[in-house]
Amino acid sequence: MIVGSLRAVAALFLTVGCSIAAYLAGYIGPGEAAASRVMGWWGRAFIRIGGWSVQVEGMENLPSGGAVLVSNHQSIVDIPLFLSAFPRPVRFLAKRELGGIFLFGKAMANAGNLFVDRKDPRDVPRMFREAAVRLSAGQLLAVFPEGRRTRDGAIGEFKTGAFRLAREAGAPLVPVLIDGGYRAMPRGARSFRPARLVVRILPPLAAGDMTGDMKERVAPIARERILAAAAASSTEGRR
């Protein structure tokens, strides 16, 4: 417990320091590249400080161009895990409240991440336009469609925004399973705990899967595939 608490404190100082660096990089360097590199370094260092092992599977399923990554959401560890697991920079689509966090929110914005106010219907079209530009430029955009972190590893219902975005932008939609984050730092915990973190990239949804009603058909297809991958991961872990 003491070691886990010390690790968490070290990660907090790391986050503050990298947030300041990314904040400044957004004004010093051209565009978002410098701030994005800082955030990538932060993600990798955060995972190392946590002492967690990371297993990445299915990288062959990752498209070479732009794609929307939809994943279950387990912990605050998920963002640094994505930044450390993928060989290319990942941007996130997040709720506006995250962008309001002192320094960290501005650092994320400088690094090219997008925020949306889900209570403001006028903000959604703006976000869709910005996201479409990024996807057409070949960027990876990650979304956690549950909208909140789990407490016990259970995967909740998926909201449809990410799926509408992928269809309107004509971008591949890639389901991704995260496992271990809720054990590494459970919701409400103040210290890090030992865990093995898994990122399993699943095959993109086919064009036929992206037709039909988003709530009744498309979002459940992606969720069911992640659920199946989670069940398989649990079975493998018991062997």
C-alpha cells in the first residue's frame, strides 16, 4: 500500500510537470506536434512509474490511416495506457469537463485532443467537423463510449456519438478491449495497485456492420465484440 501510494504521488508530480511542458509547447512549437510528443512521453512514463506490465495484442488490425478507436473505460490509467500502447499518436474525444482541469485540460487541448459539451446540441456538429478533419489527415481518435469509468470491470452500454462520427467521416471504426485498469487504480482509489494491463485491438467493423440504427444495431455490435474479447481474456487468465 505504501509503495502504491508513493507511485501515485510520483505520477501526480509527473502529470503536473508534463502538463506545464505541453502547455508551454503549445505556444512555442509549431502546431500541436510538440505538445503531442510531450503527452506521449507522459503516457509511457506514467505506466512505468505505475510498475504495470502491458500486453498489446492485435496490432495487425490497426488501419494505416485515420480511424476511430472505441474502447471500454476502466480507470484514469486508460489514457496513458493508450498513449503508451499504440505506435502512432492517439488523440482523445472527451467531455468538456475534462478540458476544464487546471493545466492538464489545456495541455490536452494543445496536444490536439477534442472536447465536446454533450449538453449543448450546437457543440456536437462543431466537434464532428473537427474530428472529420483529423481523421482524414490519418489521425487515430479514441473514444470511451460508456461515458464513465467502471467500478468492477463490467462493460456498460455504449453511447452512439463515436459511431455516428465514424460513419459520417467514412473512417474505420476499431473496437479495442482494455483490461486491468480497474485493478491498477480502482475508481476513487488514491494509490496504485499491481496489475497486468491488456490492450486488445479487434478487427474493424465491416461496412455492412455500420449500416442501420446506431443505438439498436451498430453500437451493440461493437460492444458485443469487446465483451467477447473480455470473456476470452478472462478465460485465458485462468489457465
